Amino acid sequence: MKLSVIGCGYLGAVHASAMVELGHDVVGIDVDADKIAQLAQGRPPFFEPGLSEILTSATATGRLRFSTDIADAAGAQVHFIGVGTPQMAGSHAADLTYVNAAITGLLPYLAEGDLVVGKSTVPVGTASRLADLITDSGSGASLVWNPEFLREGFAVQDTISPDRLVYGVAPGEAGERSVELLNEVYASAIAADTPLVVTDYATAELVKVAANAFLATKISFINAMAEIAEVTGADVTQLADAIGFDARIGRRFLNAGVGFGGGCLPKDIRAFTARAEELGRGESVAFLKEVDQINLRRRSHVVDLATAALGERLHDGKVAVLGLSFKPHSDDVRDSPALDVAVQLHGLGADVVASDPKSVENAQAKHPQLRYSDVIEETLQDADLVVLVTEWPEFVTIDPVWAATLVKTPTIIDGRNALDAAAWRAAGWTYTGMGRP
Ligand code: UDX
């Protein structure tokens, strides 16, 4: 099938390449000319495992093209909207500028029977408003809301083999036709019996934010337990193991640490709260404000631990910060707890040197005031304190005996509970984990 993908960021670039992998002909469209130029040469503008391979093969076949001109979407039968919905400046609400622009830009090029597929995360109520715009344009196209659940670091796999599909469709025959068309696009996932939920627009929009709100709540729950563990001498990692054996609870997303970040969880729970307040149901999700607060306190907690460990050396001591991305296997530093900790420590006067396998360039663009290094040895050299904030395998596998020979003071704060505490202590380190004695 001929498809267009409007918006070629973390979501759209992966989606466009993956759709070619599934056998379709795709044009990817974005307003950012640099990004489009890179993609057209088969070079991903960000790091995502496996993307480079599928992008290169897709562009080589000629079945994946890129353009900055939305008119090039004309002729495609299905148009995916994958533009960003960032947090609005000065507010917790989502900024819908890019979604609105994508739809209004696309309207003149829609033909009878075309399907517009919204994948961006939007406040509930957006899809029905956009569906009205499409209907009023008289194009004869229809809209499906098909939220995306991909995780960065696993985006290619999550797009090609999703764990579920959700279609929010218009009522009646138009909705039925949309389901048929989208099932054709996702034929391989449908053939693999991927669970499919066909529902209305509002439910589909809510599924996405509810899923992210639940995950964020799960992480903040265990971080709240870490706060209690910290004043009682309990071990939150053992607590997580023990409650995680209950199948109703499950062990995943119960890792206490410096908290969640990234381009989705933080802004999605804030936008959900803002939307619920608009709907007069603020109290229903008021707990998400607490989830956000617990999460942000984790960053302050790591900074406080670092400040206490440094004592008088805070103003001239060297702090080696291991990690900048919001999680491993990603170069994304949006709302990254790791970068936040580095910036806060620098702000307090510490001589911060931060390292990350993939994110140094992105972090540097946002915070040029920090010192960065790509080399672990150089980062650790003569450090008064080491702070691990992103559990990249490169950091987790550092030999504590070797590291102790480099630093000035063998003190480490493990902001992700990712290290073998006993091994680090045995190598002479003063080790502090999150919510662990
Ligand atoms: C998330 C959702 O998982 C995904 O389904 C949705 O489509 C987009 O948002 P992503 O932002 O890629 O995906 O990251 P995720 O793997 O969910 O991790 C989010 C943050 O939570 C990271 O900063 C991670 O380090 C943190 N986290 C995760 C914890 O602190 N503890 C955990 O136990 C799990």
C-alpha cells in the first residue's frame, strides 16, 4: 500500500521505515529540512537500535522517500500523523500546534476513501475535533486514532510486532471501512493474532495516556517505598522482588532509582492532569500530581546524597556523572533525570564531568556549560565522587577494582540500583544505592 508518515521524529522515522519493512511504499514528511536530508541518505537523526539497518535497506529499495513538502503525501491511501505533542511552555497541557498543522496541511491532498491515522499522544477529545475538520473539508477521507506504545530502545521491534493494536474509529460504516484498511496495513501483526481493540475515539486516546499514567504510577509507587526504606533501613530491591512475585503486581517497572524521564511519561501525566481539570474531573487524576512530585524528589535525593558525600569539596570537587540519556539504549535527553542531576550538581558549584555512550552531543546542545567526555577512564580520573544515573551496560560492567585505581575518592552513588553493591564495597568503595541500606 502507499502510505505517508507526517512527522519523522522518534515515532515517525521508525514507523516509516518499519512500514517499508512490512512491504509498503512510504513517503516520510517533516518540516525539518536537516532531518529529512539525513533520513533521505539513510542516516537516522537519532540513535535507536536497529533503525539504521531498516532505514538503509528501505531507502535503498526506493520504497521509502522523504520530503519537506506535505503535497508529496498526495496519492498515499493511508496517512499516519506522528508529530510531537510536547508540553506547552508555561503550562502542563499538551501543545497541539504540530498536530493541527499536520491535519490542516494534509486536508487539500486527501482523496475519497483515504484514511488518516493519528498516532501522536493527544488530549482526549482531540480526535473527534480533527474528524470533524476532515469531514467538513469534503474530502471523503476518514480518521482512525491508533495510539503508539513503542518504547525507545525497542522501537523497531515494538512497531513491527506490537503487543496490541488499538483502533479508535468513527461510528457506523465509515468506521468499519477504516478497520479493514488499517488491518491491511498491519496484515502481518493481524496474521500473528496480535490482540486488537476496536473502539471509539475517546477510548483510544485515553488508552494511551492511561497506560503511561499507570507505568508512571508504578515507578513512583516503588520510589515512594524507597523513601520509606531510606528511613527504616529496609531494602527496596528485595521489597520489589517480593511483591513482584504476586502475578497481580508483577516485577516489571518496579525498579526504584532516580525516577522516570523521557519524551512521554512526564509530559503525558501532566497533560492528562490538565485535560482532566478542563473536563471538571481534576480530582480523578489528582494523584498523578503526587506521582510527578515523588518522581522529581528522586532527582533532588540523588543531588542531596552527592552534596552530603562531597561535603566541603562540593565547590571544587570533581563529580563523574555516568549517564545522560533518560534510559539506556537511547540518545534521548528530553526530561532526563540523569542530565538534570548533572546540571543541578554543576549549579551547586561541583566540577561535573559527564559521560554517556550516545547522548553527549544532545546533552551538550542543551547544556554547553557542563564538561563532557566520551571516555569512561577520563571521566573517572581523579573524581571525588561517582554518580551512576543511567544504567548503560558500559557503566554497569565497570570493574570496581580498576575504577578504584583511577578516582581520588572511591565513593559511588548508584542512582539506578544497577551495580553489584557487594562487589563495589569489596573493592573499597563507599557505595550508596536508592532505598537500600
Ligand atoms: C514509555 C512507554 O513505556 C511506552 O509504552 C510509550 O509508548 C512511551 O513512553 P519510553 O519513554 O521509551 O516509553 O520509556 P520507558 O521504558 O517506559 O521508561 C521511562 C522511564 O522510566 C525511564 O527514564 C526509565 O529509566 C524509568 N523507569 C522504568 C524506572 O525508573 N523504573 C522502572 O522500573 C522502569
